[in-house]
Amino acid sequence: MPRDDLENVLDPNPSQLALLTATERLVARHGLQGASSRAIVREAGHRNHSAVTYHFGSRETMLDALYHWRSKPIEAHRSHLVAELVAEGREQDPEALVRAYVVPLVTAVEGLRPSAWARYTQAVLQHRPLVFMDWVRRDVKRYEGVDVPVVGTLDLLDRMRAVTCDGVEPVAALRVAMVSRAVVAAVAAWEADDERGDLDVPPLDVLADQLVRSATGMLAA
């Protein structure tokens, strides 16, 4: 994706915003297969059947734009937390690393409430390899001249790989992938409960604390 195209959608106009949020909702509820261009246009309330092409060029470009738009604040938060723990000499502390992964996601979901982002992420991960990190790193190369908001997260996951399973690959990568997927799945389930108005849905700060505890156990086991 050229830099100019990306910059045009990081601050989406109302028409682009309607399409992006419609895409997020449809993928969260029905998966990528349930989010055709026609379905997205209908969900967004657009009258122009070519709205996706007009505003983004293609459905694939719009999916890229959605990822960049939603991930940018999460990436910035994670990078800040990693910088803090490195400055404090805790870059090999499993709990600190897990917290740096969990808290930005939960914070974003709280800010978006009602959120569909964790369910969207989970749906997309279903189309990626189980151990997805190296696949993502290769995929990033198709963005020309763009500061992709995933580099800091990949760095964090690499730090987690270094402290689990004695850093022995490929099991360390598998363990980190399992931790990441478990966190996303739990937050996605919380989103679904929250959207339904489930009276038993736990507060997000409680969920975050339990996720940090359980994911740290997985990483350190």
C-alpha cells in the first residue's frame, strides 16, 4: 500500500469511517467470508454499490486500512510499555511482557465499547498459520515505505519467545502463539458477552488481571 493511500485513511472521512466500522462488525460476527464488498456497503448504509472501490480501491486495501487504523494506538501503547520495562531492566520478566501485550488490547476495547476489534482479530487469525508471527513478518514486506503498526508488537512477541521454553525454537514460538491466541480469544468472548448485555460479564480490569496471571503461567510453565 503506498504511503499516500495509507495516510488518507488513518484519519478517515465519514464515508470511509462508515465502511471501516461496517467491515469490522461483519468480520467480527460472520468472519471474512461474511464480509463481501456488497455486504459491507449494505451494512454501512451506502447507496453507492461501488463505495468500497471508490473510497479504498479494493476490499483488500480496505482490510489493510482497517488494520492500520485500529492497530496504531494499540501499537503505540505496547511500544511505550516495552520501552518502560526495558528502562527498568524488566525485559526478561514474563509477567511484565505479558502485561505489555494484554493491557493495550484491553484498553482499546474499553475505549471502543461496544467493541468488535478483538473478535475481528480472532476472525482474521483463523486464516493465518497457528504460529503466525513469522508469517506476519514476511507479509509486512508488501507495504512499501509505510511504518506498519505491528513492528513493536512483533518485537514484544520476540521478547516473549526469548523467555519461554528456554528460548528453544520452534517450541518457544508455538508457546507465544498459543498465549497470544488465548488472550485474543478471551477478549473476543468478553466483547460478545458485552454486546449481548450479559449481566454476568466481568469488569474489563478484572479480565485483564486474570489474563495477565493465566498467560504468564502459560509463558513461564
